[in-house]
Amino acid sequence: MDNRDIKYKFDQAKHKVAKTLSKKDSQFFSTNGIAYTSAMLATNLLFFGSVMMNNELDTQTTANTDVVTQELVEEYNALLTDGDPDLEAHKAFMDNLVLAEDISETQMNDLLEIYQEVHGDVQDIVGYELGSIDDLREVRTELGENASAEDVAAATVDAQETEDLIRDVHVRSGAVFILLFLGMVVGRTRSVKRSAEKKPRNPMFKH
């Protein structure tokens, strides 16, 4: 296969794509099709935006917030020893942090980040994983007052997995809509229409 054959294969593919994009009797690639896809893309982006906004940490506090925060800070400072870590004390601190309803999700996340910067990943120290902190308050309410810190932590992991799935679906569907939109717009250009009308000639017939 020489360069002329390669160019012919490329021109064939280009011609087929151009015919599809500029097909006059295709409602999908018509003006209505562009409007429909634009609306679907906008809806997808708006819904995705609302999902992302719901991931914000709350700043909800109570009359006891200052007292509880001070207690947690003192409890954390007691963990800063030069010897081997007291794993039971670490777990007690993390349990209290996860179950502390008087501090906001933002404050909880700040304390969690400070803890992990010094001591490493929570799961390696206390034995359970934390997921979506922005769902922490909702998770505690759903599970009730008798829920353990492990139960709450597991529910935040489930919430995180759900959020990740929703984000992936909307990112991929948004990418598809963008490609379709671009394809429909390109299909209405003169150059694509000319490529659709001009069928490439096989080089073997040019001799």
C-alpha cells in the first residue's frame, strides 16, 4: 500500500463522516437536533453543578461548639507524644470527632486534616475509613443516636462512592453531548458539505 492508497482510505473515511454529519434528512443533525442536544447538555451541566454544590461542607454550629472544639483540641494535643502511639486514645479521639454533632463539618474536616498531617491515614491508625465528610451530618441523623463511629464512617464511605458514581456519569454524558453538539455544528459547515458531495476516487483508476 503506497501513499496514494493511504490517502484514498483517509479520504473515504472523511467522506463517510461528512455525509453522516451533513445528511439533510437527518432530524438529529438538523437545527432542531442542535437545539435538543444543546438543551440536554445544559441540563446535564446544571444538574452536575448542583451535585457539586451539594458537596460543600456545612458551617452549622451550636451553643456548645466552642466548648466541644476546645475539648477535641485538648484531646488531640494529648496524642502528641514522643513514645509509641496509644492506639486506644487515638481511636477514642477519632470516635469523638466523628460523632461530635456540636461542631460543623468544616471544623471536623479541619481537625481531621491536622490529625492526618501528623499521624497519617485514619484507617491505618484507628481501623476504619472515612469517606464523604459533607454527608456526615446527614449520615448521623439517618443512623440515629445509637450509631457507632464505625457505622457513621462506613456510611460516609458509601456516600462517597455514590457521589463518585454520579460525578463520573455526568462527566461522561457531558462529554458525549459536547461531541454530538460539535459534530452537528461542524456538519452544517460548507467544507464538510463539500466533502460529503465529493466522493474520493480510487487511485487505481487514475492511470
